[in-house]
Amino acid sequence: MTITDDQIRKLGYEHFHNHNDYFIAVLPMTFGKGRIIYAENEHGIINAWCYTHYADAIIAMIQWDVSDDKEPSGWIRNPIDGRRRPDGDSTNEYIHY
């Protein structure tokens, strides 16, 4: 099933990349923070990464190469699996339960 840009906008996303079978988008959060979500059209949200600033999330989404099987860079929290990265530093990653 293919999702259209208009359908993604109706979900409330202003900044997104539509790849037909999945999309990545930035969701604004409280206090100026942002979250990148990765969603597959058949299964909904698969993963998400939080950023200190909304603009940082937009930049990370633009720079992220989804095809290389890596995560976007600079995130501080993954609400799906509990991982945290103080100051976005992957070398200091830990899991918060």
C-alpha cells in the first residue's frame, strides 16, 4: 500500500520524506524539541528518535541515509527501546528502564 504526501500531511507532519512503502518525518514536541519517526505504511511507526531541538531533528532527517541501515545522528533518546545518548554522543549510549 502506498501512502501519499497529502495523507502524511493529514497526519500532522510538515517535514517528511515519502518513500512510498515507508516515510520518515519530524514531529514537533514540547519545549522546542523534535522527534524523527520512521513509519512503514503497512505497520505504522517502527522507530523514533528524539532531539533537543526541532531544527536539529529536521537537519538529521535531511542528512540521514535510510538505505545504509544506520540510525540518524545526534539524537538524545529513543522512546521505542529506552536508549539514551547524552548530548547526542553515541559513545555514551545507555539504556534507561
